[in-house]
Amino acid sequence: MQIIAFISGKGGVGKTTLAANMAVALVQRKKKVLLIDLDPQNAQKHHLSMDPDEIAGLVREGIAPTSIFESPFEVSFIPFGRVTDAELQAFETHLRQDTDWVAASIHSLDAFVFDYVLLDTPPGPSVYLHQALTAATHAIVVLLADAASFATIGHISSLVHQCTHDRPNFSGMHMLINQMPLHSKLGHQVQSALYSHYPGQMIPASVHRDPRVSQALAFERPVLQYEPGCKASLDIQYVADWLVNGLEP
Ligand SMILES: Nc1ncnc2c1ncn2[C@@H]1O[C@H](COP(=O)(O)OP(=O)(O)OP(=O)(O)O)[C@@H](O)[C@H]1O
Ligand SMILES: [Mg+2]
């Protein structure tokens, strides 16, 4: 089982979008996939056509068979859930104390034999990032091709290192550029700088900025299902192949 954390130093880069679409791409490759929304924004459900009131989520029910929802796209899904401020505070206190709660809970789902568990996280350092990295066998840092994303790499890399350096089952961290503009000199310069600074850590493809991605979200669907032939969908399929070929023995 591969546990992949989607993380970023900066917000709004596309973690939630890419985690949902990667889950769908892996299902299309006949993988059994569990997607867990580890972000209090509770936004992952919008990508999967899910009724927010239908489901309790991980805060109230934990990562357990009863909290797994079968989404219309054959992705098994645990939403964060809609919670009160008091519930959120209590949950975060619990996560601070029980630092490998997510890891242990995922492993207790053994009977489900998931091939992939994908974890969506909030941006920057948080108790959720810490839990996700403690559970992960791999991390994907989502970046924009801009100076602000570039500037966050050192910090996010050291957080990854802190949480994973003593675990032999952690296979490494890769970086993925999302929302890559087709015609931007600066964007291409940043992309080149990333490839030359971090040659072994860049996923060898970027996901392009594509209006179909936001349109798909407006219809509460993954772009892979909304417009399978668009540029962003083809990019995501490429990354899914890269992931499967690179991570599976
Ligand atoms: N490749 C893309 N092309 C165009 N728009 C995109 C692309 N990827 C993401 N977006 C849009 O960017 C916005 C932010 O995406 P998303 O919510 O996935 O980011 P995030 O990293 O999860 O944000 P947060 O840090 O708040 O959790 C959304 O409106 C989404 O539709
Ligand atoms: Mg998000």
C-alpha cells in the first residue's frame, strides 16, 4: 500500500484538485484507492459530487470502515466533515497528542487492501501536515511556477525530512508544478530553475493551467471525468503513469 501526501508551503496551488483527480486516474488503472480529506476546509467533497450533509467525516467517526463513503467515481473517500469550532479544537488537541493517529488508523483498515491512500492537506505547517507526513510513504509537493512557491521549498523539504528521515518505508518527496501557463516567459524560467536546482525531485511533467479544471469544479466533478481529453486531464494521466511506474515494484 502506498500512502501519498499532497502538500504545499503555499495555499491555493492545487493540492485538493490534484489529489481528487489522481485518485480517479488511479481507479482508471484498476487500483483500489482511498482519498482522505485531512483539511478542515472540508473541500475535497466538492470535487467528487458528494452531498456534504450525507456524511459525518473523519473528525466524528475517525478513519474507519464506517466513515468510508463510496463516491460516484469509484474512489473510496473519507471527508473531513463539517464540525463546530469546539469539535475542531478538541480534534486538533487529540492529533497533537497522538502524533501517529492517521498512520495507525490507516493501517487498521488492512482488510480493505487499498493499493493507494491519498492524503489531502492544508497549506503550510500544521498538525494535519505532521500527521500526513508521519503516515506517508511518499510526498508530492505541489508548486506553482512562480517565485513565491520556489521560496517555500526549503521549509517544506525540512518539514518532510523531520517527519520521515527515520522511516525506511518513506520512498521520498517529489515536486509537481501545477497551473503551468502555456505562454509565460517567467513561468518557463521558474520551471527551468526548478529542474536545474532539484533534478532528481521534479516530476518530469507539469500540469498546465486549464480553464476546464475550474469548470469541472463548478459542476462538482473531477476534470478527468468532465473533460478527459483536455490539456490538464492528459497531464494528470501522464503523472498517474509516472507515479504507478515509479512507486510500484
Ligand atoms: N491546472 C489547473 N488549471 C486551472 N485551474 C486550476 C488548476 N489546478 C487548480 N486550479 C484551480 O485553482 C484553485 C485552487 O485549487 P485547489 O483548491 O485544488 O488548491 P489547494 O492547494 O488545495 O488550496 P488550499 O491550499 O486552500 O487547500 C481552484 O479554483 C482550482 O479550480
Ligand atoms: Mg486544498
